[in-house]
Amino acid sequence: MYESFNQAPPRLGNQYSGDRVLCSYLRRTLPPDVLEQVEPSLQEMGRLAGGHLYQMQLAYRLHEPQLTQWDAWGERVDRIELTPLWQEAERLAAESGVLAAAYEGRYGRFARSYQFALAYLFHPSTDIYTCPLAMTDGAARTLLHSGDRALIERAVPHLTSCDPRQFWTSGQWMTESTGGSDVGRAETLAREDAGGRGTWRLYGRKWFTSAATSQIALLLARPEGNVSGGRGLALFYLETRDESGHLCNIRINRLKDKLGTRKLPAAELSLKGTSAYLVMGASNGVANIVPMLHLTRTWNSVTAVAAMRRGLALARDYAAKRVAFGAPLSRKPLHVDTLAGLQAEMEAAFHLAFYLVELIGRDETGEIEAGDSELLRLLTSIVKLTTGRQAIAVASEVLEAFGGAGYLEDTGLPALLRDSQVFPIWEGTTNVLSLDVMRALARSEGLVAYRARLDACLHSAHDAGLLEAARVAQRALAHAEAWLHEVAEHGGPGVDSTSEAGARRFALTLGRALELALLIEQAQWSIDNEQDGRARAAARRFARSGIDLILDVDPADSLALANDELLPAG
Ligand code: MFK
């Protein structure tokens, strides 16, 4: 009987031990005794991510969370049933300490590197369960930063628990229909309860919240009588359900019908007199929620890299077994060239994201110098916006590397692209974060520390093959500095129309130049200590992949192009 050909699908091995970039980076940056202690749990997470969790992800591909708003007898219940993989991920996240690792104080400033290595392995096989983890991490850090003893004692032990029965997640509820970017326009009203016992009631609609299954949320609302804008908002803490499990004056209007991240029950909510407590005073809400944003943006960066890595792991395995025109794809020069470019992007992004993680580790343990503090503030936005854009480009190419199979839902591959599209959108779009970079530079010396770090990386390079790549990074930074100088002379401090129009190209240039420098540093170390030239190959390739993106653009041309059908000919 005639049997038609069946292609063997791509497979994953242990996602820790098979990840040369992660393993080599940890060998360089962690003290050997710390690495020895954390490696068994990284091995275990890598095994699950490439095995059981990945198999579940494929098996439950069609499952989505279900919202039941009413019970059979007309009672409003707003119950959300999670997918089987999310239920598994919830348990595993707690037990394996994906959150707790950053708070248990065992590894000092290296705790964050360990935690984010766990998160990087956990993310791609758990259908974005890292969204509630990111929010939870941000909430725990913000509450600790607030110094509010009662809230800290009440919530932080739950948020950082390794016991799934005790573990709570947090939501972050900022976005309203007035804007996810211009948060200062939020309309949710806060009214203090009579008696002044510190309880407030919240009224409003949160248009887009993170997972609506969280036990607590940090959110913004405007105390009655406060001024408009971000300063008039206050940061609040609330618990979503009472002891019997009923939502506390919260209605889940609907789950959001998203392009991707569809296993994540992001929701639109109405607050109907929900009890809440102030965190850090009755104003300055935007400034007070910033510690949360810094962590959620870091999670965004690390998970963007993790998504790229997953796509590449699948594409590489496939290329080795897929035969076309007489040879495996892995031997075809053009396919090889394409995958090489993607690997270089991923590898560069990896080092940028984990450098940000290192800075956070040092910041949280008080081992950071003043200049690096300013660098941390600047990089949070730069890293998030740079890696977010890379993730989409890589995911799109990964799908193409599978040909038609990359376009078929039951391979599980299209979700890689849909889910990646979220990285540049949530937690601040590329443009909004680029403007944040300009504002940060107008107020701080972050660029001095940036240059010092970039120079230190480049000076570490002595391999002849890395020196040309180092010059590319130097030239890109010099061009970025010259551009900044020019726009500052033209418009004075702050953001004017010239600097605003070029802010994205400027921020991406800073992101890519530092990616290249950090990759060069790793490459030199790997040559010297591991006799491995693969990071060098990545650095050399990345240096040829568009580092300096700054262009001279005529604003009049931009205005005419952007408004093509709105403006008269001329
Ligand atoms: C994967 C699943 C996806 C689905 C789930 C998604 C759930 C939905 C979750 C979301 O809602 S995603 C959308 C999240 N939205 C954002 O991340 C906000 C983006 N917008 C910004 O970041 C704006 O720049 C910002 C809201 C901060 C601007 O607000 P304002 O009111 O114009 O504030 P301003 O004056 O710029 O800053 C107020 C204070 O905060 C200032 O300090 P001072 O009061 O001391 O002067 C700023 O310096 C400070 N600040 C702002 N951004 C900062 C910062 N400080 C440090 N770092 C920053 N990044």
C-alpha cells in the first residue's frame, strides 16, 4: 500500500542544558558555589519546559479560559475557569520558586539572575503564565518599597510563597478607556469611607487588566477632589475576593478578545464601590507605581528573549531533519544564513536583558553605584523597547523557516508570532518608552554610565575578530551622542518636536549598541575560558545587522506621508 511521506515534527530537549547562551552566561557571571547550588533546579525547569509542559501546551492548544458571569439561578458569579496548563503552571511557579527566588535572600545580588533564569526557562512552555508572575513580582517589590507594615505583612508572604495553597498573584490595573499610555487621564474615582478608618471605595471601569484571577491588585484611582493628571491619582491596594470567594464589588465585564496570549484571562472590570487601601499617600500615583513598572518591563524583556529562544530551538531542530532539494535545511547555505541572523539577534538581546537583571540585583542589595542607578532607570525602558521589537522580527522569521507548517495552527507555531506581538505593546509601547528615555536623559547623567559600561565591554575585547565589531558599537554610540547634542542645542532640555520624532531611532540605537558591546564581552570571555567561538560569531554577525539606526529625516516629509490622504497635494 502507498504510504505518503510524513515529516517528523520539531522536538525540544532539556531547555537548560541545551541552551549554550544561558549556560555560558551563568558560568561567567555567577560565583561557582552559587551556580552549583542553583543548577539542579534550572536543570529540572529545563527538563519540564522541553518535555511535560511543552507536551501539555500542544495537547491543550485549543483550550481557552472561560468566564461564567451568571449561575443557573440568576446569581452573578463571574467565575473564570483556567486552562489545564495554567493550573499546572500556577502550582509549578509557586513550588519551584519562580517568584520566591528573588525574595528569600539566599544568593544576594545574584538572586535576580537565578530567578530570571528560571523565568526564562518557564515562560515559553506555560502560555504566558509569566504575566501574573510579572505583576506579582512588581506588586511585592512596590509594597516592600512603600514601607507600609500592615500591607507588607498581609500580602508579601503570600506573593512570595512556595506553597501553592498560600501563593497569591497580583493584578496591575492601570489602563482605562482613556488610555493605556496616558495613564494620567484615568477616571476611576476613590471616595474615603465615612469614619476615616483608611478604607476607600473605588468606582470606575478598568479597560484592560492583567489576569483577572489574581487575589490582589495594585491600581490607580483618583481621590475625590484631587487635581487631574498623574499627580492627582493615588496608588491603591485591594483584595479581589472575600473569604467565601465572592468578588468584592467587582464585575468582570468580559475577557479581552486578544490577538495572542489567549490563555491569559486579561479582563475588563467594573469597580462598584470596591474596598481599597492607599499605598504611599493620596496622590502621585503614577510616580508611586513606577517600581512595579520597572519590574514588569524587565519581565517583558526577559520573556521576549525566552520567546525568541524557543522559536530558534524549534527551527534549528526542524532544519536538521527537514530535507528539501536533496539536503537537510541545516546544510542549505541560505537557510543557514537566515537562522544565523536570528541567533545573533537572540543572543544580543539575551545579554542586554540579563544585564538589566544584574543591575536590579545590585540595586536591591544596595550594591549599586549612583551612576549605575541612573543607568538602571534609563535601561529599563531601552531594554524593553529593543527586545520587544526583536521578538516580533524573530518570531516572524521562525514561522517562515517552517514554510507552510509555520502557518498552520495545529503545529503550535503561529502562536509564537501572535504572542510575540504583545511584547512591544503592553507595559509601554515602543514610542512611549522612547519618550521616557528622552525624559530620563533630560534629568539625569544616565548616558555617562551607559558609555562607561559600553567602553568597559569593548576594552575587554582583544580577539582580532571582535575588534571590528567593537568599532561598530563605538561609532553607533558616537552618532547617538552627536544627535542628542544637536537636538538639545536646538530645543533645549526636555523633549521638543525634533527630539520626539527621532526618539525611537535614538533609543533603539542605544539598545542595539549596548547589546553588541555586551555580546562582545561575553564572546571574549567564552573564547578565553571555554575555547568556544560561537558567541564571537554571534557578535560579528550582529555587528552587521543594523546597529546605528539614526537617520536624518525631514519632519515636513513625515507630516506629508503620515497624513497622506488628509492634507492637500503639495
Ligand atoms: C502579556 C499579556 C498582555 C495582556 C495583559 C495586559 C494587561 C494590561 C496591562 C496594561 O495596562 S499595559 C499598559 C501599561 N501602561 C504603561 O506601561 C504606561 C505607559 N505610559 C508611561 O509609561 C508614561 O510615560 C507615564 C504613564 C509614566 C506618563 O505619565 P504622566 O502622568 O505624564 O507622568 P510623568 O509626569 O511623566 O511622571 C510622573 C512621575 O513618575 C515623574 O516623577 P516626579 O513626579 O518626581 O517628577 C516621573 O519622573 C516618574 N516616572 C515616570 N516614568 C518613570 C518615572 N520614574 C522612573 N522611571 C520611569 N519609567
